[in-house]
Amino acid sequence: MPPAAQNANVPAASTPGTAANLQRVRDGSGLLTAAALRRLDEDLPWYRALPADERSWVGLVAQSGITSFVTWYADRTMTPHGVGDIFAAAPTDLTRSISLQHTLQLVRIVVEVVETHSDQLAAPGGERDLREAVLRYSREVAFSAAEVYARAAEVRGAWDARLEALVVDAIIRGDQDNSLRSRVSALGWSGLGEVLVMVGTTVSPLDDIRAAELRRATSRAACDVLVGIQGDRVVLVLGGEGDLIGVANSLLPRFGPGPVIIGPSMQNLDDAWRSATAALAGLRAVPAWPQAPRPVLADELLPERLLTGDHEARRTLVRLAYTPLSEATGSVLDTLSAYLGNGRSLEAAARDLYVHPNTVRYRLRKVAELTGWDPLDARESFVLQVALAVGRLAAAR
């Protein structure tokens, strides 16, 4: 066999100087570990700031990396394997204290330490071989570190999504316990400003990718966000200072073509269930108003919500419309009743009340000031007519 062919079949571990290198690296692994830990302490402020137990775990990772390198260096004909075991020596929670960037700094320093000591450790003529082996193995360690952090991020993401779903369900149910605040704090909820709930549907249930895109979009739009995906229904809990209604409108394209309901703003998360209840009631009732805008405020659907048996809608209509009108002076309630009862005709209402049509018009403007609903608008006069009906029924009881 020609000499070249003989050399081609020689294992990498048997090349000149490699066997001697291997023994010397094995003997010097303790020296390398000690030198690496000294460099970490000297060069990395974040390492010095770690608690003693976490510093010991980092040291164990560094030692495990050097031991794993020695094992692989004995037979480099194989692709580096067992690299993931380096990080298995440390607890998973260590990834919360040490970022991927910090881990790569650790790898770089260990590589530099081995390179610095390569002339001291390597057998004569084997310095280059040892340096090349270290560089190849360090690349595998870097990829393995990225994989470890990717898995940890995936696990945290899945846990956060489950916790978020539990919190949104608790808000919808109106659960009032101390665990809600601790759970939203774990999700990064700051608690600044007001809170509202937005509800809509999608064409089909969101998969993981579309759900992640929705979370990213809502996180960019609002200070605090919780996302609940319930089949083809999406529930967004938005919090923060500023114009939350504007934020909700900006998120409209994230929903399907169906109706989108925005619940009333609440002072804090403890009352968010009221906004959720109103928004979900609006979603059930909105088919009764085909001309409803998109999105529509839940309080703009009070008559339709009343027809579905929503008691809060009935109380709101009485509180916001009937009570102010019944307590007002100047026959405002009677004028509105006459106007609605006479086909929304100013002249007919004036004849019925024995007053001038301008007096009727003036009193109707007063109705708009007191309630926020304009009797001269077709939709808003319908709201007022329903409010008068439920108010009279309440007064009769």
C-alpha cells in the first residue's frame, strides 16, 4: 500500500503527537479548569455578581466542558457528541440567571485559556493540532449552548401561555382572589393605567405561529397585554395609560371578518371582569344590529344585550338614561316620551304638549346633554326608547 494511502487510514487520534497531547491534556485538565475560573472571575463582572451556588454551577459547567473535550479528543474520527451533557450538569433554572450571551462569553474564555496553555500542554510538534481541535470543539459547544437556551425559552413560552390562558379565564369568570395578581405579575403585568377587554373571532382557530404573531403585535401596541385564545374566539385584555380605545382599534386587523366588541374601561385589573362580561354579552347580542360599526363598544349594544337577558345592560340603561331624565326639571322626560310616542315628530309632540316646536327641540337637546344619546338620531332614539321602557318597568316594580 502506498504511504499516502496508509496515512489516509490512520485515525486522527494516532497522528504524530496526538497520543502524547491527549495524555498531557488529561494530566493538565485540573490546571485548565483552575485557570478558566480565574479568568472568569477577572474578566466577567456578571460572574462575580452571581451567588455562590450559581458560581459553583458555572464552574461545574466549565469543568464538564474540558472533560468532554478530552473524551472527544481521544477519537476525533467521530463527530463531537455528548456536547449537550456539558450543560446537563447545571440546573435548568441557571438559564434564567445567565443569558446566552453570558454563556458564549464563558465558552470564549475557556477556549482562550486552552489556547494560551496549548504550548505548555502540547507535546513538541503537536501545538497546532491541539489548537485546531479546541477550535472545532468550541464551535460545537456554542451550537449546543444555543440549543439549550432555545429549549429553555420554548418551555418558558409554553408555561407562560398556559398561565396566561388561566388568568384570562379567571378574568372572564370574575374570580376575585389574591392569586390573580401574583399570576399577572409573573407574566409581567405592570398595573399602570386602566384596563379594558376586547373580544372578537377568527376565521379558524389560531395555530402556534399565528398566536405568537398576535402576542407580539399586541405587546407592541399596549403597555400590558393578556391574550386568551378560545377556539375561534380571541380575548384581549389591554392595560396601560393613554388611549386604550385607540390601541384596541389599531389591533382590529388581527381579528377575523366578524364583529369585534370593546368592553368599557375599568380602573384596575380587579374590575376587568366587568369589561369582559360586557364585551362577551355584546358579542352574543351584536347579530341583532346588522349595521353595528366594527369595532363596536359594548355599551353601544345595550338594547340588544337587554334582549339577550343581560341584567347589567338593563341596570346601565336605567342608570345612564332613565334616572337622569326622571330627576331633571322642565318636563324633559315627558317631552322625550311625547316625541318618541308620536313617530319622532317635533310638531306632533308640540301639539301633544301644548308647546312650541322650538321648545320641544330645546328639551330634546337637554336630553342629549343629560344622557349622551341624541333623540334626533335614529339609532340613539331607539336606545332612549328602550331605556324609557325598562325604567318605567323598574319604577312600577
